Amino acid sequence: MKEKIRNHFLKFGPRRFVVFTVLTLVILDLINSWYMKLYWKSKDVSLRGVQLAAAQNGMRVADFGKGTIDEMKGLFDNAFYFFLLVILVNNFFFYFFYLRKKLWAQGYVLFYALTAALFSLAFVMDDAGMGFGWMFYNASTILIYTYIFLGVKLLKAETVIIPEGGKKGR
């Protein structure tokens, strides 16, 4: 069975598989970020952050003016968007080096695909109030991430450069 699946990926072509993988992961990362932003806005998480910060400092949100609350919400929103940006930049960094056939980047992509499939499964079970689109998206990404995981794992030797002398990871 393993050899049959490996042959499927070899027919696809190792280089084309790597390019397909990177493009797919970039698109899925952007969609995930968009859904995370939708969730953030729909649940007004920034207001909850303001309420929590005020409570921890012995204050009430009602003590603040609308402008102050909006400024604080903006701070929470911008921190969240920056966090999303850092995650995307980090992932794109590893994807770029996976395209460059680096073994250490391949390990990241392999681990990322596996954990993303598991997280998608968890999100199917807990839709977080995001509706059918979110559920369908996560159900389909389980299959996509699993496919990518299998391909990266089975084409491990064909998609990286192993230097002369057999030392890996350069």
C-alpha cells in the first residue's frame, strides 16, 4: 500500500509536488487567517480583552469614554493582526526554503501538515459558531493536509538536497 501511494506521488513529480504543496499551504494559510479575523470580529474578542484588562486593574469599562474604549480595542486588534502576520511570515519563510530543497524546512512542512490536519479535525468537532462554511472548509482541509503530509513523508529523499558525504540538513 505504501509503495502504491509513493508511486502516485512519483507520477505527480517530486518538484511539481513541492510547488503544489507550497502554493496550497500559502492559500490555506491566507484562508485560515481570514477565518481567524472573522472569528475575532464576530466574537468581539478585542472588547473582551479590554474588559479583562480593566478588571485586572480594578476598573470598569463603563468608567472609560467611547474614544478610550475604541483606542484600547484598536490596540488589541492590531496586536492580533500583527500576530497573524508573524505566523504568516514564519510559515512563508519555511515554505520558501522547502522550495529550495532544505531538509530542515521539509521537517517543518511535514510537522505543520500533520498538526494542521489534527487542528482541522478539532475544528470540525467544535465549529466555534462560524457556520457551515467553516465546518466544510475544515472537513476538506483534513483531506488536503493529510495528502500533503503523506506526499512530503513519502517523497522525503526526492525533494531535498543531501550534500556529498551524506550529512543531512545543510
